[in-house]
Amino acid sequence: MSDEKKIFLSYSHKNMSLASEIDSALYIRGITVTRDIRDVKCSQSFKEFMRSVGSHDIVLMLISDYYLKSQACMFEVIETMKESDYKERITTIVNDDVCFDLKGITYLKYWEGKRQLIEEAIKGHSREEIKPLIEEMDEIILIKNNIMEFIATISDLKYIPFKELNKQYKELYEAVGLEADKVSANYNTVDERDVGFGFIRRHSTNVLINIDYPKCEIKEALKEVIFSLKLNNDVIWIYAYNKLDDIVTANWFCTGYWVSPNLDQRWRPAEMRSNDQIEDIKITWNHEYESRREAYKPYSGSKNELLKFTDSLLKQVVPIAETAIEKFNQFQNGEIDEYEFLEHMHKERPIESELYSQSLRGNFATYECKDYTQEFDNLFAIVDDMFLYYSIEHMDKWSSENKRIMMSLDKDRFYKKMSELQYERRKLK
């Protein structure tokens, strides 16, 4: 079966936007590709990850001028070419900025120039002194010796031009062995949540759908999902996303909302604003989807960037929180007086507050990091609350007894959230 095939997505980060579109297009059809921004393990070097390209059934290459001049991309090409059947394994999508003149002489000259630059740099040095540069030059020579064969291969094989890639991805689906002749909109349920309370059964679900399908097909897809959930729910929210990265920023392009006609008026949620409808389902189209997506782009990052950012802040805030809890316990047990406890909390409050502010400035990472990010944000909010109760600006907001109760509850929540955060952190390794 095609959906059992392992697919490696090889691309230049200069073509990140197209890579994300293709990643999402395949995810809609139930295929999760191997991709650097989410699949490089913390204990793994980037070279080790790139070498895994050979263990995949299909290598999907987004080939552009940037790609052919990228040492990392060409390393993946060389690893792929080591397999005797590599021509059967590769599927190529080629940009029109690729220069095919004389089967790639332009790129041969480019890599020869890179080799000469390193050769000049290492003159007069012993091999031991410049070992990393020697290894890099060996890699570049290997690329140079294979670049023309690779260019000849991709120019001879049937490839999909970037600009001719149909927005419903018919050519892409066929290239990786998927049926592409379905009339209705393809969608994939990404996650579902029970958000009910008391006896009110409420459900929220996120689905991935290609935004380029006709609106009528998208509405039918939402109707199909909601119909499957109606029997066991009183209220249903469904959010349609075009790309996995949009889920992280909550930038849906369409949402559907259904309430059971049998639900008592007293328990109905506030009426959702809508600009469309299908039967008894309210539909809202987000006309700011594209502008918001552009606005979020500068704030997107990789899994490793997120972990580096969060690890740094956690190393600082966890000891501050643990010391605050220790001081609170001492205050409760009569080992220190209220003045000493408040003095400590007031002294540490500006430091904690600045760390909390920094925690909110992190970039949006990949979809796979969303649970970890949520637990990270929750932990920092708990710590901020603990200091807020005893801050100078809120000294008279709560009674001493209420402060004690809230601090005791947050102390327990802190340790529970730490455990949950560590669990989500391990899942990302």
C-alpha cells in the first residue's frame, strides 16, 4: 500500500513555504513525511538525520537553484545516489530557476569554485590543524564529481515543475502512488478534544483540508465530520486548516458550528458569528487567513530552536519557583515569619516576571510541538500566579487565607505540570 511507504522530504530552506504546502497536502491523505524541522532527534547530528534518507522508499526532492547550491541538500542527494535503484526512488519537483544548460555545467563550475576557495584557505596548514576543512573539501569534491550525473538524471526523468503543481496536488499524489481522482474534498482529522462540562457534551476537532477545493466541497467535508459526531454530542466545533503549521497559530480558514436542537436554551453556548451555512451547521470563512499567515511567518521556528529556547528559560525559572515553594512551606510551618517570606517574594518577583515575559516571546514551532508548548506555557503561568498573589501591586487584592489556599493549590499544580512537561519533552527527542 502506498500509505505504508516512507517518504523523505528533501528541500532547501529557501523553499520552506512550498515544502510546508506539500507536507500538509500529503498529511491530508494520511501520509506523514520525514522532514528536518520536526524529525531531527536531540541526540542526533544533522548529518546522521540526512543519512537516513537511504532508508526511505521515496525521496521527494524540491529542486531549485538554491537546492543545487546547498551543501546540505547535495549531501542528501549523494546519500540517495548511493542506492543502486535511486532513480526509481526519487520524485522530483523542479523550479524554473534551475539551469539545465549542457547537463549542469553551471553547477559543476559553482562547486569547483567552492573547492578552490577551501583549497586556498588551507594552504600552509597541516592536515591535523584543518581537519574540519579537509572533510568539507572532500564532501564538496564528492558533490562536484556527481553533480552533472544528477542534473542529467533529473532532466531525463519525468518531473513536476513548481509552477505547474496543481493546487489539488493531482500530479504529486500520482507520483507517490496515491489515487488522485476522488471528486470530493480530501481531509484528515488531526486531533479531537472532549470539551464538555457537567452533562453538556461538547466536542472540538481540527481537520486539515486543501483551501483550494471549491467552497461547496469543503462545506460537504465539514458536514460529513459533524454528522459522524452528532449522535454523541450536544455541541460541535470544527476548525479547518490548510497547513499543519496553521494549527500551531490557530489560523483556521474555515470553521463550522453545530448545536443540537434538543439542547435546552439555558445551556447553549454564545451564538457564533457566521457568514455561511449548510443545513443546520453555521459556517464562518476567515477572510484574513492569508494576511495572518504572512504575519506569523517571521515568528515560525523549528523543533530544536523551540527546545533550546524553552530549556534555557526553564533552567532559570524552576529553581526560582522551587525556592519560593520552600519559603512558603517554611512560612506555613512557622520557621520564618511573614516579613521574611514577603521580602523573598518581592525580591524575586521582577526576575520571575521578566522570565515570564520572555516565555511569551518564543517563536511558533512545528505542529508536533504543540502539546509541549502548551505545557510549557501553563507551567510559566502557574509560577507567575504564585508570585502575583504576594506581589506589592496586589497586596490587598486577596485575603491572607485566600492567598494561602491559592498558593497551596498552585504548589501542587506546579509539580504536576513539571511531570507533564517532562513527559512531553521526552516525546520530542
